[in-house]
Amino acid sequence: MAVKFVFLLLILACLSANAAAMSDLDVQPGYEVVSKFEISGDQVHCLNSLAEMKSCSTEMVGLLLKKQANLGVGCCLSVSSITEKCSPATLTSFGFTKEVHSTLLDHCNKLAASSPAPAPLAGSD
């Protein structure tokens, strides 16, 4: 008898919890909800450049943690692209502090300085 009573109470508790969860409650947040996220044309180019860098993220982390000291040419092109297309404030908001950005640029500048000049094309004088 007691087991039936406990089982009945458990079912009633589950049903009332389900009914409470299904009801719509008016929740008034204590903060202003931002309804629109607008970006201008320059920011779109910056975000596209940052999205292209995701393939370089492992190389960049390795360089910054001093585990490896080589970024590929493609990653250096991405670094120079964000330098041109993104404002310092935008870079900082995505985690690119001045120190991180200067470390990446220094490495890419050293890479560019140490790479040999391209061979002249055949037949060009």
C-alpha cells in the first residue's frame, strides 16, 4: 500500500513539473537585449580575413607558444591581410593583442627577408 502511495505521489510530481515547464512565463531581463548586430563594409572584409585564418590557427598557436617557429607563406599572407583590413580595436576584440600581432608580423617579415628572390622567367630580358 505504501509503495502505491509513493508511486502515485511521484507520478503527480512529474506531471505537475511537466505542466509548469510547459507554461509560458513572462521573463523581464534586467538588461537591455541587443536586437540587431550591424557591421559595415570594412568590418565585413576584416571578418572574412579572420575567417580565412582558421586554417593557420595551429601554426600560429605553435609559434606563439614557441613549440614551432615556422608559419607558412599562406599564413603570413593572412596576417598581412588582417593588418590591412582590420582596425587595431577589431583585432583586439578577437584576441589579437598588440604583442600577438607584432610577434606574427615579425616572424613573417623575417620569413620574407630570408626567402630567396624568385628566378626570372625564361625569355624575359
